[in-house]
Amino acid sequence: MYPPNSNRGSGSINHRHSGSNQHAEDTLDSQNDGLMGNLQGKIASLKNITIAIGDEVREQNNALDMMQNSMGGTDNMLNATLGRMQVMYKSHGSMSIVYLSLFVIATFVSVYGLAKWARA
């Protein structure tokens, strides 16, 4: 870019100031070149950061997909277990659930007592 008062291309160059004008233009050109190089470096850095972000997003999406698949398997297993418990409840009445609950509570108390006895 040239200074606004430049006589470039007008054909009437003032020879007394042409040396200083040329020096000013060279200075501006060298500053512009330096700034362009700096800007290109920043653009390249932003490009690398953007690529790294994209890679990270893809990795996170893959991890989420794997977690969703494993959760789906767990959901299927829980649904099957609940289905079997409903069949058991319907076929043997509510006493089966009471017996199962008592067994779980007795097992828990036994394990708790053994763990406390082992620490003493």
C-alpha cells in the first residue's frame, strides 16, 4: 500500500523529494512484509489448533459411542432380569419375593458380621 500523498503513477515526480519518498516506500514495504510473515505464522498456528480440536472431538465421539453401546448392553441385561423376576412373581406368588428379600438381608448381615469380626 502506498502513502496517500504519493505521486506514484502521476508522471510529475518532484525530484527533490523522490529519494525520501523511495526510502519511505521501502520502509513501509519492509514493515508490510514483516507483518504479513507474522500474520501467516499466526494463521498456520490457528490451523494446527483447529485440526487438533477436530481430532479430539472425533476421539471423544468414539469414546461416547463405545460407552453408549456398553450401556445398551447393561440396559438389556437389567430388562431381562426384571422380566424374569416378574415371571417368578406371577408364577409363585408374593412369598417368593419375601423369601428372596430375607435371603439377601441375611447374607448382607452375615458378611458384615464376618468383616467386623475379622478386623477385631
